[in-house]
Amino acid sequence: MVEEQGAVRRSLIDRWFPERHVYLRQNGETRGYVLTSGRQMMMAGVAVVGAAWTLIASGGFIFDMVMANRADEEIARARAASERLNADLQARLETAVIRMSTTTGSLDEMAQMVERRHAALTNVMGMFRGVDGAETVMAPAPTPPEGAATPVQRIVAVRMDQERLIERAGDFAQSRAERLRLAFRLAGLNPAAYAPTGSALGGPLVEADDAKALATILDVDEPFAVRIRHAADNLTEMRRLADAAEALPFDRPTTARTTSSFGVRFDPFNGRPAVHQGQDFAAPLNTPIYATAPGIVSFAGVRSGYGNTVEIDHGRGFKTRYAHLNSIAVRTGQRVGLTQRIGAMGSTGRSTGVHLHYEVWMNGRPQNPARFMRAGDTLVQ
């Protein structure tokens, strides 16, 4: 039975890969080469591996392009919606100016309304404290000089600026949240899975479930309460995503040039196809290497094949590895911060030259570091 199976196998090999003879004639000389079945099978295997690597690389590139285009479309839709809201706001403001300029109502009532709105705005603006760029975007407009406008005109100007401030606050937070969601998608992550449920904000903005209740709590008109609720919701989403992004390895371990990417490549030692589980960077000896996210050093020492290695646990199943270092500047158990120097580039272990081998792991599986760095570049932009 075994002999019959062996005969069938040889028959199939001879059918698909029969022995072939190749003759080359050059300068009047003819040379012959024999392509045995074994050599043909090896060449076919290399071709299959090359084709598979090309398909995987092309598929990853196309996936990244599709995700980026989808995210750009979402941002464009959000901007269009924001522009429509601003146009509607401007129309309502112009109507309010006409109505308030011709009113015979009490200036005290108008001033009290403005004061109540100011108190509510102060509550909202306090939530943006510490957010980069928020102070510039939401700076109030200067009020008219006392002699240049009537009391009614001054009050109207303040009210108009309050309307603009609350709209800018909502738009600013929404734009930041959209960019954060784009960064997560570029890294191949689901933003909703990394933003914790439950609000991170306290006070009456959370206690009120609808605009009418919020208007009662803040003692402001309901339309203004709607815009406050909108700004607070966008800010909450932005902060959830920002807090999650700060703990993920979105930064670069070095500014050096990339020499080898994640995926299948030919091993530099034996020339055979092999899976490369990280990304390589080349630079002069002792170039500083930095942590790409805060975390705790889970390993600092020598690993077989990797040489001097540092591994950092960032929590939530994420780990980064920095290999072939010439020196190590941290110890196991040490807590490190973002961009903290952890070592220097070298050529220890299984290495053909001075470089850094950098890996990103999620739940025990290697990830493409380029996606995470691309996400970080998006946040910086």
C-alpha cells in the first residue's frame, strides 16, 4: 500500500514537474542545463511565496487607503454639517439683533439673561482647560467701547459672542474627536472599543438627560442649553479618545530611516523567505531610542537572536519590543513615560549592522508598527 502511494506521488510529480533540459547557444557554443523535478518544485515554491507576499502587501496597502478615504469622508461630512450650523446660527443672531434693538423691555432683564449665559459658558469653558489649542479657538471677542455703542448694542454684542463661543466649542471638540477616530482606524483599531463608557465630566452637564432639564438647572434658555449639551457631549467623546490614545504606542522610537518593513522578506542570513515581525530603522551607533508610549518595563536584558532588548508593557494587551540595542538605559519593573530614552541603537544579537528592530504586539499577536506610527502622525497633524 505504501509503495502504491509512493508510486502515485512520483507519478504526480513527474506529470507536473517533469525533468526538463534547457540549451543556451552563445558565441557558437551550446550549453545544456538540467532542471530536475526537485529544482522546479523549489522554484515554484519561491514563486508562490513571492505571490502570496505581494497579495498580502497589496491588500494591506489597499485596506489602509480605503480606511483613510472613509475617515476623510466622515471629516468632510462633519465639516459640512458644522458650516450649515454656523450659517443657521448667523441667521438667528441677525434676527435676534433686530428684535432686541427694537425691544422696549428692561435692560436689567437682558443683562440678567446674559449673566446667566455667562455662568453656563464658564462651566463649559472650564472643561476645555488644558486642551491644546482650545484657549485660542475660544477666545472671546472684544466688547465695543462704552462711548461707541448704546447699552442695548453692547448687550447684543455680548450675546452674539456667547453664541459664537458655544458653537466654536462644539465644533472644536467634534473636529478633534474625528481626527482621533481617524488615527485609531489607521492603526487598525475600533475607536469605540477604547473609549470607556460613562461620562468623564461631572456636574450639571451630566446630571441633565435632556436640554429642557439642563436649561432649568443652568437657568438659561432652552436653545442655548441645546448647544451647551452638544459641546459637552463632543468634549466628553474627545477626552475619552484622547486619554486612550495617550496610552497606545502611536509615537516613533527613533527618527531614523526605515530599512525593513513588517511582513514577509528574505532572511539576510540564509536568503530564504521569512516573516519579519517588526520594522527596522538604521542610524549611527548609539542613536537614542525612545519609548513610544508610557508603560512598565517588562524585560530588559539579552534575548536569543534579539541581543540587548527592552520590552515595555503598555496595558490593554499592548507591548512593544526594542532589539539589537548597544546599551540599555532602563531596568525591569521601571515605569517609563512617553519619549523617555530607554537605550541606544546597536548591532547585538542576530544582526547584520547597526539598526533598531521595533515590534508592536497586541494581545499576543505582532502588529504592523507602520500603522501605529501613521496614526501618531495623523494626531500630530
